[in-house]
Amino acid sequence: MGFNVGLIGNMRLNNYMDLRFEPGVVFVKRGVVFPDLPQHVLEKSGNKREVTSTYIHLPLLVKFSTKRLNNFKPFVEAGVSTSINLSSNEHHPDDNYARKFRMKTNTYYWELGFGIDLYLYYFKFTPSIRGVFAMSNELVPDHDPQSAYTDGIHKMMSRGIFLNFKFQ
């Protein structure tokens, strides 16, 4: 679960296409469980990590709309984005044995979504559903190549379906 607050920059390309830049700050909390750890590792550092992250998310999207019908206009949007994980611990000297879960600072994504623009009396309300899918590995392996935590993980890539509410 998480929360995102951001801005919208919009450039109209024609009546049915917009180029959008939607920078935002994302706050996320995830739980990671390592189920098959040896007993001596479980006693030392446990098998659960609560990973809280703060991201600067920078999506660049193309929005394809239909013609406005009364006070609503359906659309689909697609694009690419990058995010900067401000709490990544990528260069931290400690790893999972010291209870530090490390992830890469920069990640790249592709995004795809759909929604509807609702033109209300004072503002435009836009509910939408968007899928965000990582293109790069986010995991920073532990220092020990035989680590009980990260040896069995080949790659870790974020995927998410988001319900967005925009007020313009």
C-alpha cells in the first residue's frame, strides 16, 4: 500500500492527444518474507523485513482521448517513467544480516492505463487505473554470494496496479 502526491504538466498535441509529465512523491510500505532461511540465520536476524520507501516518480505519458460526450471523455494513456528511491540503501555497507534491505536507487518502468475525464462545475475530476511495470532489476545482492537472503532471488522487479484520482 502507498500514497502518491504529484503535479500534472500537459501539452496538447491535437484534439485527441496530450503529452503529459506527472512528477510526484510516492510513499510505500512493503513486507518481505524469506520463508526458507536456516535456523542460525533466523535466530540472528529473522526472516521478515518491512521495507518503507520514498520515491520521486517521473512519468512521461501520451494520453489518447475520445471526443468529449456531454461532461465526460474516456481515454487511454501509455508511456515510460523513472523513479528515484530516496531510501534505497544501495550504497549502505550493511546488508540483510544487519537487517538492512538494499534496493537500487534508480528504476525504469513502462506504464499503461485507462480512465475517464469528468467535467464538473468547478473542476475536472479524473479517476483512472494504471499499471506500472519495472524494466530493470531493483535488488542489490548481499555481500556474501551464498547469502541465505538474496542468493535465491534472481531479480526483483516492481509491478503494480494503481487507482488514481486527479483533480484539475
